[in-house]
Amino acid sequence: MSALPVRSRYVASFVTLRRSVTNNLVTGVAIVSTALVLVPLVAILGYLLYKGASSLNLAFFTHVPVPVGDPGGGMANAIVGSAAILGLASLLGIPLGIGAGVYLAEYARGTWMGAAVRFTADVLNGVPSIVMGLAAYSLIVAKQQHFSGLAGGVALAIMMVPTVARTTEEMLATVPNPIREAALGLGIPKWRTVLSVSLRTASPGIITGCMLAFARVAGETAPLLFTAFGNQFWSFDLNQPIAALPLQIYVYALSPYDEWHRLAWAGALVLIVMIMASVTLVRIFANRGALKGGH
Amino acid sequence: MNKPETISQSTAPDEPKLQLPTIKTMAAQAEGGLQGAAAPSVPSVIRNFLQAKSSGRMADGAFATVMVVCGLSIFAIVLLIVFVLVSNSRLSIHAFGWKFFATQTWDPVSGDFGALPFIYGTVVSSLLAVLMAVPLALAVSIFLLDICPKFLRGPISFLTELLAAIPSVVYGLWGVFVLVPIIRDQVGPLLEKYLGWTGLFVEPNFGVGMFTASVILAIMIFPVISSISRDVMRAVPVNQREAVLALGATRWEMLRIGVLRNARMGIVGSVILGLGRALGETIAVTMVIGNHPGIVKNLFAPGYTLASVIANEFTEATGDLYLSALIEIGLALFLVTIVVNAIARLLVWAVVRGNPGSAH
């Protein structure tokens, strides 16, 4: 420094100052932004807890909706309906998704075809859910001439496939190759190796993926609007219009009645607790998987 | 994050190519040898069947076929969606042609349909949402990667990811009962006072409208942009950071020169992914945007998006032309989001793939 002329020394210290100010400024902005982002999250969850918990009662889980003006009523039919639709969606979507994941990881690794399927799955993942609803409507409802839980289940199943496929693939990719080679070396056919060795080793992660896909479609409303359609009464017939929790929340939230708003908040709380519970379970599973996988 | 890990993981994908086939061929040779020794002189269908079965070749073939079918089903799903949407919107495609996307009338009574107001609503609300979400998302990514103390990193990233787990309808519910009053009574008047001269924020402000929808969308797409841009930034090799730091850079200069510049393609990709999500978001938007077609500059005015017009009018649509016009809107939405997502994925891949090791 001493070799520099005085003026340059001032410039240098000014530049240093400017740099450190900028640095601190950016750090500050990052911290403030993070705090700012946490505000809506806390606001949403807090308000939901407050409103939901104060409107939740036993009748919510045991009664069907009552006409406007009558006190009480619940969403028992919607909870059951959601379970039926989600069960159907999982039954269709999860095996197909796991199969696609196995194909990607065990049969098509490094191939052109595999890359194409992977890319298509990623793109399909970003397709709006309402389009899935339209597709299921055109495929099933328009043909049958009536709304049905079946169509809703199919719409949700299509949404699950790419998510399940990609997580299955990623989890299978973490299975160390020597394990596969050991199995093949013992003369075990490839299909047994895939089923009993690769899938088995990766199973905690795959279960995680399935739960995440489940949690993602569990809150979907848009694909059910014109497939499952909703129902104010008990209905167990998947070939008929059936109630679903998100649908019921949507309808009640937009209604002008306070009593229905109350039920909507309670429903939202139940829905979100269900989803959070599955996500938390997933975290536990995933952690156990990391320990068990041992790589 | 350290270097040995990067190396070991980046070499991993090459292993199967090198080793698996050799083992397979060795096993096949051994099998062939054994069978050759025991093979009868007269070929018999039954024996062939049993041999094939005992060596697992038939089961192998069947299993492989099933898996390939599952894999290809993803193509089938996309093609099926395109096919049913096209065939069900034929009526409207024939009636209006390309003009469908360029005219403003939406009149179910006289059977005249044009999608321009919905396109306008979708584009404006999504772009506004991206504008609001991107700076925040990048700031949070930087905070979580480089500034945050370790013990806070887990909880905060978990919390931001919780935002992604909240269902659309719950955002909508919160929007209707909490956000709408806030925008109507608190934020709205402020915006009008200071930014009213732009013509973007003009009373009357009922709380429901384009601006509220954009805010909700921004909250919803934030986790997407934040988590993917974080992945991309993490994929930048550590030596890049170290090299810049070694030259005497401050943290911000290191991030700007070493990280952001290297990851810029992937960051753009994450932003486009967020945009894709915003374009197709339905329920929450439908609940707060006001659902009134029109092209106005005022952001407080109610609007309508492609997705929300489908959600709102489909079950009430009477007449085949009305239905097929709505399905054509869905088809357009599908194709646009496919293109947007494809571009975004390619950009993200371009960054993460080059450095696969540290991506996850």
C-alpha cells in the first residue's frame, strides 16, 4: 500500500468500503427476505389452526352435510369419499409409477429411450391438474354420461405416475451396483434381482416417493371438479358422483353462509393435518432408509 | 460438498455400463455351456420350455416386457391426453380456428367464444407472481446456502418446503378470508396513493382481482423456484467458489461471480418452472381473481385465467360448442405448459447434469 500514491490509497479504501457495504447489504437483504417468506407460512398455518380448531367437533367426522340454516352437520361422507378416490388412484398410479421407475433405473439407464421417458415424466409432472381433470372427463365421464368417483381416481392416478416413477428411479440409482452383481453372480435371474434385491434395498425411499405423490394429489381440487363432482349424501359407489374433502372445502368457502365457512376451515385443518402427517411419516421413513441403505 | 464425494458419485453412473454386461454375458456363457453339455440331440418343445423356465429366461423376458410397458405408458398418457382433448374440442377448433386465441368476446348465449381475455389474465397474473417470487426465492436460496447458521438451515428449509405441501384450496380459503380483506383495506390504499399515477392501481378495489391472485400465486410458486435454484447453486463445483474467494472476493462477489454466473441457466430454468406452475394453477386463483373476463390495465380489477374459466364454467356449460371451447382452452393450457416445462427442464439439466455429483 505504501508504494501507492496518496490518491490511489483513498480510492482503494473507498472501493474496499463499497465492497464490504455491498456484501453486508446483500446479507441483510437475504436475511430479511427469509423472514418475510416465513410470514405468510406462519400466517396461513396459524390462522388455519385457530379457525379450524375452533370449528372442529365430533359431528364433523360423523355427520353428512345438512341443508343451509340447520345447525351442525359434518363432512363424514367427504372424508370417506376422499379415501375411496385416493385409494383407487394409489392402486392404479403407484404400481404403474414403480414399474416405470424400474424401467428407467434397471433397464434403460444410459439409453436414449430412457432419457426420453425421463424427460416426458418430468414434463408431465408440470402439467396443470385441471388438464388431467379435463382428460379424465373426456375419457370417462363423457362416455358414461355421468360423473363418477372412478373418473376422479383416474385423473389423480395419472398425476401420481410421473412423481412415483422419478422418485423410484432416483432411489434405485442409489442402490450400490455390487449388491446387484452379487445377486446376479449367484445365478439369480434379473427379475428376481430387481424385485428382491434392488427394490427391497430401495424400498424406504420408494415408499417415501409414493407418500409424497399421495400427499400431493390428496389436496387436489381441480381434477375432481368435473369428475368426482361431489355429493351431499353418503356414497360408496365409485361409479357414481362421490364427495371429496377438497371439493367440499371449495364449495363451502365460496358459499355466502357463515356456518359453511366454519365447516370449510375445519375441513381445511383436517386435510392439512392428514397431508402433514404423511409428509412427516415420510421424513421418518426417509431417515431410516438412509441408515438402512448404508452406502 | 467436498471434492472426493463429487468424484465418487460422478463416476458411479459409468459403472453399470462397464461391469454389468460383462457379468451378464459371463453368466449367459456359463449357462449356455451347461445346457450345451446336457442338451439332447432331439429338440423338444416341452424341454425347451422347461429349460427356458428354469433358467429364468421366460420370467426375465416377461418381467422386462412389463417394465418396458410401464415405462412407455408415460408416453401413452401424454398422447392419450392430447388425443382426447383434440377430439373433444374439434367442434370449437372448426368453428373458430386460430381466431379463437385472438378475439375478446366470450358469449355463451350467442355461442361466440374467444380466449384472449383469459390468455391476458393468465399471462399477467403469472408474470407478476414470478416478479414477486423470484427475488425472494433467490435471496432465500443464498441465505440457506451460505449465510444461515447450520442449526437453522434444516428447520427453515423444511418450513419453506411446507409451503409446497399446502393444498391449493387451502391457499384459496386463506386468500378469500385473510388476504382479500388485507389487500382491500391496508395494502390497496397504500399502493393507490403511491403508485396510482401508473394507472396500474386504481380504485375501486374490492380485494378480489388480478393483484390478489398474483400475490397468492407468488406464495405458491416460491417453494418451487427456491428449492430448484438451491439445487442448481449447490451443483456449482466448490473449486469455483474457492477460486473466487482466493482472489480476495467478499461473500457477495463470490456468489455473484462464482455461483450465480455459473448457475444462471439453471436459475432461469427454475424460474420458468415456477412460471409453468403459475400458468396452470387453478383453484386458489379462481377463488380470489374475481372471474370476470376483460382486458384492463388496472390490477385491482377482476380478471379471469385460462384455468379458472375451465374450473368455474365447465360444470355449468350448456351446449356442445361451449364445452368444446372450454376443452380447447384446456388443450392450449396443456400445450403451453408442456413447452414451458420442457424448456425449463432442459435448462436445469444443462447445469445439474454437468456436475451430477453435488446436485443432491
